[in-house]
Amino acid sequence: MDRPHTLDGTGALDAAAAGVYGAHTSVACLDPTLTIQQVNQEFDRRFGSPAEDLCGRSFCDLVHPSVRQPLMQQFSRMLEGKRHRFATEIITLGQDTAHTLPLTAMAVRGGHIPDVAAILVMLPAADGESADSGVVVPRKKLLSEVDARILEGIAAGVSTVPLAARLYLSRQGVEYHVSGLLRKLKVPNRAALVSRAYSMGVLKVGTWPPKVVEDFVK
């Protein structure tokens, strides 16, 4: 089992992360409440904010609402001592767009203290990102309230007739909204619609029944 790392000063941020994503890894050091305490220059560049604006903020504020719950669960297991390292994918929030990126987190202990004193989080450098980690979705409200409820129903496997009854719509009304959703998300069918919604962060990850992130509802 991996052992917690020891952090000695700010210079350890880059050194601890160099072997994960390379020399230009974006790194932040979080305290046990997941508040950002230190960042390196690559982390500044990725989020377009100076260190003084980032430090003191919760790291979860920088990730999309759709992935916050499962990410918090991973951090909680780490703080409980059940794991000392994990790797996952997150959706980070920029000024106008969101990106899907790999994240690695490592527990840090201070000296001889057995408890987790801090957590290092590492993301790939902001430059040279692959096409797969490109823009996911503009941060704008895409759906009406009815669209959101219909998308949730489709994602839960509810067919047209019971969905129409649930929302007090006609069958034709549901089909009209579904057609609009297919055009809006640029997909050919309902299965692709659900897949696309999850990939864009419109539907919350790790939640059942499916729930649309309120940020996307007009």
C-alpha cells in the first residue's frame, strides 16, 4: 500500500508531482478541509488566477458540480486513512469553458504525525492538451425546466407515455421536447443524448435517479 508523502516547504510541490504528469504539472496543496493553501505557477496558469486569489478557496469550487460529490467521497476516504493516493477524472471550470482532465491526489503527513496533514492534487500542464481533454461545454444555461425534467426521465429509462403523464404533457409534447434536445446536443438518438449529457457534465455523476445540474437550467 502506498505511504503518505512528507511535504517540506513550497519547493516540494513541483518535486512531488514531477513524476506524475511531467515537469510542468499543475499542483495545489490542500489542507484537510480541502482549502487551497499553496499552488505552483502552472496551477495559476490553468485557472487563470493569481495564487493570492486561489489560496483560501475550496478546491471543489474549481470543479464542475456534476463531479463534486464523487470527488468529495474520494477525498473523504483519503482523510479517513483508507487510501493514500487516488487517480480519477474531473471536469475543471475555466472562465468560459469546462475541461475533462485526469487528477492524481496524494496524502501528505507532517513529520511524525500519523494523520493526513495536507493533500497534493496534480493536473497535467495547461499547454499541449489532447483533443480528448478539450472544451466540454460552455458555462451557459442550456435547458428549460421542462427540458431538464424530460432529460432526467430519459436517463432513468422512463418511456414517452409515462413521462408525458408525469409532466402533464401530451405524447406529442414530449416528442417535441426530445427532438429539441437532440438538436441542441447534436446527437441522433436518446441513448446518445444521455451519453452526451453525462460527458458534458449536464447530468450529475454518481446520482440516482438522474439529476440535471441546476447551472444548466434557465
